[in-house]
Amino acid sequence: MAGRQPTQPAETDRPFGPGRPGAPFPRDVAARAVRLLPVLLILALPAAAPAQTASPPLPPPRPETFGPAAPRPEPFGPDRPPHAIQGPPMPAPPAPAAEGPPAPPPRPDAAPAAPAPEAKPPESKPPESKPAEAAPQAPAAPPGPDCLTRLRDRGLAAETATVPADPDNPACTIDTPVTLTAMSLPGGRVELPDRPTIACTTAETFADFLSGFMAPLAKGTYGDTIVSVGTGPGFECRPRDGVKGAKLSAHGQGLAIDVAQFRLSGGRTYHVGDFADERDRVFDRAFRAGACGYFHTALGPGADASHATHWHMDLEPRGTSGTSRFCQ
């Protein structure tokens, strides 16, 4: 038909193409290959990564100034040669415990045990009987200078005395009896007008008490010194508190001395138990407390009716030791 344009031949009708000798590769296939190339490269990387893994780089060679490099330690383990082990050999591991309780260690060789002593039957002791209470005994004079010399050293004027025996009570006796007349103190002379007769040891204790406690107490309480002390006779062979059938009094062996009154340098006379003011009461309490430190017994007003008007002091043994105190 005249004037009609000829149509383009179809792709398959082209002279070149796949399956045809000498035909070029289709363009759309080439484009797809280009797009798949990065994907293929990424998929290939994991497989190549192990090949790129290498051991860490070795340290640079050690300078010669520090000397030759120390040999690398050989690895531990069963393959290590024996010569590479340093130090003492390691102890072998303990053997596994056997089932059941462990066996006791071997008993060391011990010396043969000594034969046990024969048991003795308990000795039978007779029942203890409480001894009968005996009359108080006067303490013996201590050794050394005689009694009068020791009393003179204390400033006490005394003379040897004699006590007649009492046929009704032979326990009334005194060991080394002396009669006191006066005592010299730093503040002056103290008269003992009753001239008591007592045992030598009782006289020594009374001298220590008069000079070391009673005289300083009077000076501190009244401001005056003692010039005389009324003591009573000292020795009296009678039962305790004058009660018939009672135990022998400490006066019966010269172990006791009393103080019924004393006179001061200022003219005041204090009668025991007759409190004129508070100073008398203070002196009375302090006197008995101090006497208890020198004698075994100290009694005074308030103890009982027999001691309402005098202070009684004695060295009669008391308690198991003989030196216990009883003070009221």
C-alpha cells in the first residue's frame, strides 16, 4: 500500500540476540547482573574472613641493653618435661576415702602402765566431840626485855604485883601481874589513881591505846589534855557481869581494864554515860570505835545495863583464831 510506513521488526526478529550466533547479551540481563554483584560480594565475605584471621603480632625484639630475652615458660600439663618443673615436687593427691568411718591412727608404742594402787578402805574416824569451854587463859609475856622495862619504854609507871590465890576459884590468876600508877605523855603526866592490877600484856595494850588514841581524841574534842583516868581495880575474881554461875570474867585473869571517868586539864570531868553536851556523845562513839582496834572486846553505855556507866576493854581470846572482835 502506497504511503504506509513499514513497521519495526520484533525483538525476536532482530538479526542479533540470544541463541543466535554473534548476537549481543540482552541489556536487561546485564543490568540485573550488575545489581547482583554487591550481594554476591557480601555473601562471599564470611567465607573469606577466617582466612584473614592471623595470630597477634609478636612484640618487637628486646633491646640488647636489657640483656638477652628470658626463655618463654613451657606450658603446664602432663606433656611438660620433668626437667622444666621448678621447686619441690608436688605431693601426690590423697587417696579417695574408703566407705565407712576412718580407721584410727596406729597407736604409738607406750610404756607399760603402772599398776593401779590398791584401794584402801576409808579410815573410820571417831565422832568429833566438842571440847568443853575452858576458862580464858592470859597470854604469855613476849620474849625480850622484862615486862617493867617494856612498860617504862612506853612511858608507863608500873610495879610488880602479887595476886593471892582464891581457894574457891583456882582459875583466878594472872600471868605476870603489874600495878599501874601513872603514864607520861607528850602533853603531860596522866595519873591512874585507882592503881589497877592487870596482866603485863594488857598493860602494854592499854598504854598504846592511851597514848595513841584516847589522849589525842580528848585533845581534838575538848581542846584540853587528860590529867587523870579512873579505871577501877582491874583484877576481880568474879563471874562475868557478876552473874552467879556464869563464865569467869576477863577481869579474873587480868585481861580487862575499865574506864569510868577522866579529868581534863581545863577542870572538866567526864563521867561515862553522863552526856553533858554533844561533845560527850561524839567522844563516847569515837572512844568505843577506837578501842575495838586495840582490844578484842569493847563495851559501853547502850551495850547492856552492866556497862551503862563505864567502858570495858579486854584481850580475852575470841573465835577460832583468838583475835575476833566484839564491840558494842
